[in-house]
Amino acid sequence: MVRYKVMLVFGTRPEAIKMFPVYDALKSLPQIETKVCVSAQHRALLDQVLDLAGVVPDFDLDIMAPDQTLDTLTARLILALGAVFDAERPDRVLVHGDTKTAMMAALAAYYRRIPVGHVEAGLRSGDIYNPWPEEVNRRIIACAANLHFAPTAGAAAALEAEHTQGRIIVTGNTVVDALLATQVRLREQPFLAGSIAPVLRRFAGRRIVIVTSHRRENLGQGLSNIAAAIRTLAQRDDVAIIWPVHPNPQVRATLEPALSGLENVALIEPLDYPGFVGLLDAASLVLTDSGGIQEEAPSFGKPVLVMRETTERPEGIEAGTARLIGTVPDRIVAEVARLLDDPQAYAAMAHAHSPFGDGQAAARIAAVLAEEAAARWVVPSLANLQSVSHAPSAP
């Protein structure tokens, strides 16, 4: 029997983290042939996660190039992905989230009438320029997909409000699956988080604040404002600020002159995923303009201050696990100080229930695809039975 072929397409570290639980769940199903195509939109950061998860891509497009524009990336992606789909003819393509890789994979599949499933579907900020270009990427994927795996009821409601075609299934977010699975591995094999151990020893006894920032809309003045706030916070002797710096040269050009040399600020290289999980587990709170960490931190009871004007993850705001604070330096400093100095304010966020899932999202996604694979064989059989039952009687 020919198996049902599902191709997972991703290209960045966050996508890989959120898709490897889906890969594992699908690989356990004998009726499904699972293929992986990576664009390597983020080469080094992607490879860290592939190595950890034991995922060997069937196709590696190695699309990353220095200083390429969104136009160039878009063109290269759709041509390369189209060639893979023409050669493999998968029965379904699965994409994740909001990257350029995900959007172009959805379009390339749609052009070939290959059904598209969208993992982490339905996130909306309501502003097409914030996050940019991710907000529009997600909306375009929704138009091409017919299976929408929404992480929350709110995401499902957003899709329904747009009259999205196809089936919408609330699954939880696969990032929680990845986080909890990695936490278990670290308890059994703590050496896996060795990449963060030296800096944690350096700051023993201090409350750790994690900072991440690399969004396009914050490049320039926004990032300079964030750096100014960190300089002020670094005057406190009870905190340590650990910032895994994104490899984007514009990010580094802003941060290194502003923050290098401060005794309780560590600008470190991007961590491998176990190192990041170990850091999150040790931290007191998170300052970020990123998306995924808004979902990860609440699972560990860590308050999240979001340095943006909008978020496509409003469930965290509504649940009280996250707060939108923008990028004005005085506001950032005040919000961090409130959490550090007011135990009740801290507890209200740390103890809020995470709205992003229970660690079973990938199993739910795999169950839907197993059902689809089974229907491929059951439906023709039922059709044959129906034709027999309606055949004219013999004279």
C-alpha cells in the first residue's frame, strides 16, 4: 500500500523547534510517509535544533545569503520549493507560523493543488505592518490552506471571523510540546544545557532578566531605546541581564557599542535550544519583542514584558502572563522595576495560567492527518460498495 506522503517545510530555528514534535508524532505512524524540506532561511540557528531533534532533512535548499532582500528571498524560495514539490508530489504540505519560507511553501503548494496544513494558524495583531512582514505572511497562508491548526480558541475565532475556508482545529501550541519534552531531557541529562552554565555561574545570586530583540520594526530607534533602558536597569546591583544577541548585523551594531563592558550585562551568542530552556528556567522575567518566547515563558511561570505596540498573541495579555510595554526607555525601566520590587505584581503574572497548551498539540495534529490518510483508502471502498448496492437488478 502506498503511504500518505506529508512534507514538512520550515527554515528558521523557531519553526524547527515548533515542528520537531510534529515530525516525531508523524514518524510514529506507519501509514504516513514523512518528508522534511528545509529552506535554511536561518542556517546556523536552524542546524542547532535539527541536531538536537535528530531530524535529517530530505531536502535542504540552503537558501540563506548575506544581505538578501525580501524580494530576492521570495523569488528564490518559490522556485526552489516548487521544484521539490514537482519532484516529490506530496499528498499534503505542512507549514508553520509566519515566516517567508512558510508563506512561499503554501503558495508553491497551492499552485500545484497540493493541500496545505498550517500549524500555529490564526494569530493576528490586526496591523499589517506590525509585526512586519509576518502579519501578512500569516494571512496569505490562511488563504492557501485547508487545514488550520489553531493554537488557541482565540486564534480559531480570528480565522472564523475572516470566513476562512477549510477545517479549523484547536490543538494548543507545539512550542509547549517542545519545551516540556526538552525540560524532561534536561532533568535526565543536565549537561545538555552546558552552553549557559558559565554565565549562570557568573551571575549566581542575582535575579536574571532575559532580553531578546530583533524584530524588523524595532531596528534602529526602537532597538536603541531598548539598549538605553538596559543601561539604566544595569545600575541595579541585584539583577543580571542576559541577552542572546541575534546574528543580524544591524542588531549587533546597535547593542555592542551601547552595552559592552557593563559588569552585569552579558551579550552572548544565540543559545542552542537546551541552553535556552535552561536559561529560561533560571530567569526571573523576560523582556522581548519576539513571538515564541511569549508562549514558552508562561509554561515556566516567567512574566513576559513585550516590547512592541501590538502582539499577535493576545491570549497572553488577557491571561495576565504578558504585558505590552512598547519601547520607550522610561516605560521599560518602570515595568521591570515593578516586577522586581513588588512581590504581588510579580506573583500575579508568574502564577497566571498559561493559555498556550498542554503539551499534546503535535499528537492532535498527527491524529487529524492519520484520519485523512485513512480516508484516502476508505472512501474509494465505500464508493465501490455504493455502486454495487445501486446496480440495476438482473432481469
